[in-house]
Amino acid sequence: MVTTSPPDTSSVASAGGAVSAPIATEHRRRGSRENQRVSTSADLILNPGQGRIDGEHYLPVTPETCRWGWWPNRLTRPVLSVADGAVVTIDTLSHEGILEDQDRDPTAFFGTRGVAPRDVLADAVEIARDVPHTLGVDGPHVVTGPIEVRGAEPGDLLQVDMLAFDMRVPYGVTSNRHGLGALDGEMPDGTAPAGTLTPGAPGGTVSVFTEVEGHAGNGTAVLRYTGGRAVRYPIAPFLGMVGVAPDTDEPVATRPPGRHGGNLDIKHLVSGTTLYLPVQTPGAGFAVGDPHFAQGNGEVALTALEGSLRTDLRLSLLRGPEARRVCGLVENPLGETPDHWVPIGLHADLNEAMREAVREALRFCESRLGLPRHIAYAYLSCAADFEVTQVVNEIKGVHCMIPKRDFPGL
């Protein structure tokens, strides 16, 4: 099945009502996240509805609740409606293993890398089989949503609290595709062993399989290579894509981020952090996708360690003076960690993304922290860190890390 246009935006659920149980449900199921140690054992694979579900609402990823390759716009009808302040448990699905250059068969793709069929997610198999998609026409990402937050209006801020992340599988994939990545035209370079190549992929796709030991709060990625050797690095799960619906009726591709959020790929937005998003349409049209187990700043190969996650998110609305008190007068999404405020700059040109990040940081320092503009500029030059978020999403990102320790009481 193929498509040359984004999915229909007029079906799934009405804007005002909760959807039926097969699509999204209310849950208060309890379990032990801490005891869910990761292994290739079917009882620890988080298939839809299985395992711990803490949210007031649960949104699985199904053909009815996802959009493959397209972000929601103002016409996209919600698959779930929640109240201001609701906690939602959402399943997300990695695109790695289901794309056309990986033969659109996750059971076969992961099977060649030692994963038993029972340890391949059922929703990965279902979506690869049943959802129309054409690589190169549709974007790669599987987007869960959108969710209506009742009462949200343009001009509000949507506060997204990242409460928890659980790995749905104990493995992930990092892919470098021909013509993409920081070294497009140089990598892939033909030196990767045959076992990492996808047969028949145009120009070559190198997909590096990585096991994960431990659990989401204390896990280690194990990247094996020749001679039985391995490099190990810590995982830090987060969502590469978090955002709201832009105020447009034009199709919105998933790759480029924007003022709506989307494919921001900010590695610091792990459990215990917050993202503030400017609402652009009634109901917000909140959506997520592109789950990552780990990522370096830059995301140079094209993808991070991509792996499916279950996440608990709290969705709250900020208005008027309260929104300004929290975020100042920034124009783009704003991140917040326990230790830093994170203004964001976005542009197709990396130099311009840097300049925009500086402007956003200045706006924040002036309007939120009360610094005169020339003092803020000097402070940022001496004490803040500007990091390259990613250079691979058409629109590049730079974010600023402003230490909270320098502003006690604010």
C-alpha cells in the first residue's frame, strides 16, 4: 500500500469527546516500573495495554491513533480529549525496523539481528502492515495523537511535564541513510560490514543494532563490533518529537521542527523536565513521536539510538500573566530542567539558528529574569552554554543552557 499525500484529517474522533476504548482509554493500572528489568523476554516487552499504566488516560499507538510521516495541523481531529492538568500514558513507536529501506518487515529485520518474533512489538508489525506509507514522500516518523486539551486557545502555553519513560523493548537502532546526516555525500562510505546494510536500499542504509542492559533509569547501551568487542554508553530516554498543531491547513512534514515544537530532538528533555509550547489552535492538537533511548548533541549520523518508549506526560495550560511569569516573552518552545532553562533557536542555516538561540536567551533573561539587555548579553557570553541540538532535520537547532544556580529564588 502506498500514498502520496498525508492521511485524512477528518476522521477518528470528534473534537469534544473521548474516543472509544480500542483507541484510547482511561486507566489506573498499577505495577512496578522499578522491577521491569530489561531483557529479551516476552513478558517484559511492553506491547499495547501490557505493563504499568499510570495515567488517567492511556493512548496506544494504532493505525487509528497514529499518523505516519505527517504532523497534525489545525484540521486534524483528535484521537483523545483530556482536561487541563491530565496525566496521559502514551505509547510511542520507533520508525526503525518498519521503513521501506528496512524491507517494511520488523519481524524479519530484527530477526536477522537476533530478536525473537515474540520480542518484536505487535504494534510495529500492525502499523508496518496496515498503514499506507511511501519513503521519500511521507516522513519517516510515527506520530501518536493528536490529543485535544480542552480549553486550550491560541496565545496559551501548553506545559508538558515529562513524568516517566519506560523502554518498550531492550534494543534500538541507529541508522545512516544515503544523502542524509551531517556527512551527506560521505557517509555511508561502503566500509560497513554486510550485516549492517539493508539489501536493496537506494544508496545504502547502514542500520546499527544496539542492545540495552538495565532499565530506563539506569540503563546501558551495548554497541558491539568486530572481534567480540563493544562500546558501552548510558541511555537517557526522551521524546525527539513533542509539539502542538500549527495553525495551517497545509500538510506538515515531521522532519523539520518549528515554533510548534515537533522534531526538536533536545536530549535534555528526559524524565523530570518540562517543555513549554505556544498553543496555535483551539485544543492545542498535542502529539508526540520519534522516541529515543540516547542521543548526542548534533545527532550527526541522522538518527539517535531509536527505540520505542511508553511515557507519562502531564498536560497543563498557562495563560496571561502566569505564562509570562514562567516563560517570559520567548517566542519559540522553551525547555526547563531541574538545573537549567533552555531557550531554543531554529533555522535552516546553523549560524542563523545560533543567532536565534541568542535572541531567545536574551528575551528570556530580560523578561523572565529581569536583566537589562546589555547585562544579559554579557552574562550569556560568560556563563551560558549554547549547544548544537541537531543538524539533520532540515531546520537545524541550537539550544542555550542557562544555569538556575545563578538566579536563586527565581
